[in-house]
Amino acid sequence: MNHSINYMERYARNMLIEGFGREGQTKLAESSILVIGAGGLGSPVLMYLAAAGIGRLGVMDYDVVDVTNLQRQVVHGENDIGKPKVESARETVEALNPGVSVVAYRERFTKDNAASLVREYDFVIDCCDNYETKYLINDICVAENKAYSHGAILGMRGEAMTYVPGYADYRSVFPTPPAEGEYLKPEQAGILGSVAGVIGSIQATEAIKYLTGIGELLVNRILIFDGGNMTVKILKVNPEI
């Protein structure tokens, strides 16, 4: 940790927020978040959570940095091409805020490791790019009574929702994933990097709100953002679906 940086000065703008204060900052410092995916969504999520002063960040991803990642995955740079994403992300986060403890998991989120991983953290953020993992994250978090943030992006559109026990979860809204071939993938439709930044920033905000108890969470609602026509829609969902 760089002891030359004053703690109170570093987080002064956080603590000025109504309802946040030093108590909120202390809660962040004592909290842990598991971020599944260190790509387009995971990049802004990790950087904003690190900047906010989260005590411990777990980052999970099996892939290595590819040149095609760089237009949106801002936690990585050209010098990181070929490097495991979790290592690149850890280096960036630690450079941004040495006071944050980063745990890197270069593995896939599977039925074998999911429950034990989720139990180690206070909040989970879904930043993955495939339906199989998204539904597994949802089902494990529901089973473990663990709050989490869902996010998804494609082209110039994105969505986000927050699950807290007792509220609607992703599977209750979308009972089954679409079949292979029924949807476009990022390598087919592309992703605008700044749209990933918008949705990732929303997910980071939800995590901070949950941990500090400020604001109103995006529960029983799905936020749909369209960067093409710059609209935001909030759809209410029924937890009893």
C-alpha cells in the first residue's frame, strides 16, 4: 500500500455523498466482491470497484488477452496480449489502488467450484458472455442466498438487473436460455466498448449500493439501455413468475 496517500483524502468524494459517509467507506473496505469475467463488462466493474475502495476483489476468467479485446476491455492493454486476463486485470487494479486485495482465479465457473467460491464473497457480479454460465451464476446465488448483479451486452444495447434473496431472479424472468443458433454472439454482432462501460458502471454502482445500504437497488426490475437511440427502459418483473 502507498502510505503517502491519505485515506480520508482518497475517498473524500465518496464520503460526501448523502447517506454514505465514513461508515459507508468502512463497509466497502470490509467487503468482498466476486467478478466473474474480466472482459467488456468486467473491465469497468473492476476498475470502478477498485477506485471506490472495495476491500477484496475476486476476478475469475479462463481466457487470455486477445487483440480483438482491446476496443472494449479497458482493464487490458497492448502489452497484455497473450497474458491471462485475470493476471492482466490484477496488475491494472493493483496499480490503480494498491489497497485493494485481488484474488485471481484462472478457471471456469462450474458446478464443481461455484458454490464454494460464491460463499467466500459478499456480492457477485455476472460479467460473463455466455448463457450457460449466466444461468449457473443465477442458480448458485439463489441456492446460496447470495445477492448478485446480472449484466449483458451486444451491439449497442445492454441490460442489467440485481438479485437479492426474496426478489425476482434471472431465471424467474427468463426460465430457459435460448437455443444455440437463436441468438447472435459478440463475434457476429459486435459490441460497442462504451456500451460495455455503461452497463458495467451500473453493475458496479449496484454493488456499492448493496454493500453500503444507500439508494434503491435494481430489484424486480430490468434496465435496458439502447445506445443507438439513447433510451433507457425499466421493465418491472414479478418475483412470482
